[in-house]
Amino acid sequence: MGGDISKNRKRERPPAQRRFSHGFLSNVGVSITHRLGHSAVFSRSVGPDSRPPIPILLLPPEDTETTLPAFISAFLPEFPQRKLPDREHFQILGFIAKGSYGPILKVKDIFKEKTYAVKVLPKSEILKHGALEQSKEEVVIQRQLKHPFIHNLQDCWQTQRHLFIMCDYCSTGDLYTYWLLKGRFGEDEVRLFAAELGSALGFLHDLGIMHRDVKMENILLSDQGHLRLSDFGLSRRLKRGGRAFTICGTILYMAPEVLSGGPYNHAADWWSLGIMLFSLVTGEFPVPAEQDHTSMLNKVKDFPYVLPDTFSSALILLLTELLCKNPVNRLRNLECFKMQTLFRGTSFDPLILQKTPVEVILELRTHPDWTAKSMRGLSLDDFDSFDCDKILHSPTTPT
């Protein structure tokens, strides 16, 4: 459904588009365009990886009951057409975040007695920003993904004016929140996070899927503190031997070959994993964020990525192999990842990895600053303009 609250601006398509991500509690990125922080995302379409032209479709008038076939069929078959669930079926419990195109809602299925995160996408916004194929691709990819360490898609559908993408609701939040609270994690904790996320990446890459936005904000946590990779809005399927050219992702995590405009492949995700592990264990990002990808590339090319010798040699070796600037020589597949000295004696069986709760996460969940850190400056005023009752016939209170 990361994944990123954005102000509408006139699109003149500058060379780099900045997006700021929170990605908490759902697998959609939440963007704040007025603040530069750890999550600046630059996206530029070039070459064979560029976006398709925006379809020219007219919105039906607000008061019309007539459904325009083209306005429905453009989103088929990925988004089946359905009526909105009634109040006796779905109850909106509140807002989770404001996404790039629309709100993310916390919704309870009364029949199943389960809570979900539902991303609501106005079709007018999707078409205006040329995101039709991207929205469909996100759903196509997520339907393939059933893995213990990947955030699950539960359902998706369309009405006349909106798309709905429903995923599991993760009340524990995202890894970035806990990193802000903790400062740095110990090697044992980082080993567990690495094993779980490495397993998820290996699974994705076996299916030919690049995530392209691996970062702490897109790592949701289960009730027991285990990882769930989320936000597949930038993901792409690559054929064997294929390459991508779009400069996209979160600039702090972007591999050198992505920053330079490609070509690149799945190895870029392993670099992002290396940046994340480096930051978790040291308490800071190796390279501060730059305003544009060219400046960032120059910094990344020159930075040595040397860890303090107080860390174990096994951890230093793993990060050195992940943060190899030449993707050909980089550690870039799960089998080699498992063979690292750091994982000696570690089982990659998901049942065994998840057998024990992650105590540090559960302890931090009760931290008095947890709510403030998870909101990260997000104001409830950002949601005032959205009429939930008009969308799902139910009053809400922000959460």
C-alpha cells in the first residue's frame, strides 16, 4: 500500500522529484514535500523504464449515476468493480496516514472481526499523475507475494471514482520509529533483522521482482516484533538478464548504479539492505542526504563505508560485501548471504526465526514517546479536507 502526505503542485517534471516517506502502519509511502529528511525520494523516468503516457479519460459529474465504461475498464482486470461495503460490513476506525494520492484508512471488517489498512486512491489523481500502470503493477506484484516477512495484500477493488487497496494492519508500526527511539541496535538484533529481510529479498528476486525502496520506513513489524517488508509502489518485474534505468527510491538508500541512471538490477536492493543494517548498528546514516541525485552520487562514490573496529569481524565483512560499489562484485543473492560468517548457527527457517518475540521492539512499543515518533511531525489537520463519510459512509476520528 515504504512506501509516501503531499501538497499538490503544478507538475513541470523537473529532473528530480523529491518525496518524503513515513511508511508507517501500511505499505504505502507517505510523502511530505515541504521537509528534507532521511527519506527524500528522487524519481526520474528515462529510457525503456519510463512511464507510459497518461490515458485521456473524463471524470463523470459528481451527481451522475451513470458509469462511464472507459473510466471503469481502464483499471480492469487488476481492480474488479464493486459497490462500497455498507456500514454493517466495514467500519472506519480512523486515519493511518495521507498517501501520495489519497488517504490510508484503518478499517474494521465487522463480519471477520479483523482490522485492515485500506489505501483509497481517487482515479482522477492517478490519471492526472500518469500512475495508472504503476497502480496496476503494484497490485499485480503483491498478489504474487505470500511470504512470512512480506506485508500481505488482502483485497483490492474499484468503484466509479476510487481504487481501494486493502492490506493487513500493523499496529506495531515501522522499524524507523523504533530506530528513532533506540538510537542503535545490538548485533544480535541486527542479525535477526538481516536474516528476515534477506529472506524476503531472496524470495522477491527469485520471482524477478525488484523492490527499489528498501528502507526502515517500509519495514513494518508484527505483534511479536518481526519484520514485514511493505510498500511495493516502486517495485518492478524484470526478466532474466533485464536492467532498469529509472532513478527512483529513497536517496539515502540508493545504490551508486541507481543514482547514476542505470543500468541496474536486483543487486541494488542488497545495497539498500546494507545501508539499512549500517544505520541500525551505528545509529546514523553513512552519508547525509543531498538535494539531488548527482550530488549524492559523488558523496557515495567517495565514502569508504568503514565500520568501527569495535564491531565483530563477521558484521564488518557482511556490510563490506553488501556495500560494494561495483554491483558485479556485491553480495547479491540469498544463498551467498546465508553463508556469511555472521549467520553461522542461524536458521533461516521462518518458523524458527519467528519463534521468539523481539523483546527490544516490544519494550520500545510502550515507550512514552512512541506516538510522537511514529507520527514524525504529521498533523491531524492534514486530514481535515477528506470526507470519510462520503467514501465509506462512516464517521471517523483520526488515529
